[in-house]
Amino acid sequence: MQPTSVAWRMARHVALVLEVRARQDRGESLSDVKSQMAEHPFVVQKAFETARDADPDQLEAVLRAIRDYEWEVKSGQIDPELGLDVLLTRL
């Protein structure tokens, strides 16, 4: 698997947890969230459980770090594998 694919999957998961956390903060129940999201219900349930203890500021910081990594790779500033190692170390 390509390093940028790993980063994309990480970003997708973190974004999902962040969205679920926002819905929790608005008082939505698990069944409400499951019915309104396009993800598989099991995936939403796991994100719901994770989001309870997640800090939204930290999740946003992770998304920014992944965005920065992708920009550095696409602009040729860093090797994809080395950059992913550095990204994971920072997180």
C-alpha cells in the first residue's frame, strides 16, 4: 500500500470521528447518527465509541498534520515513506 493511501485512510477515519463527535456534542444519539450517515452502521458505532473520549482540537491537529504531509509529498519536499514515518512519530 502506498504511504499516501495510508495517510488518506487515516484522514478519513479521523474526519469521521470528528464529525461523529460534533453530532454527539449536539446531543444526537447513536441511532440518529447511524441513520444520517452514509458509512456502514458498524463503522459509525465504532467511531461513536471512539469520539466519546476524543478531543476535537487534537483531531483537528491530526487532520492538519496529515494535510501538511500530503502537501509536502505532492510538492516533492519529502519522500512519501520517510514523511509517513515522521508523521506517525509526531502523532
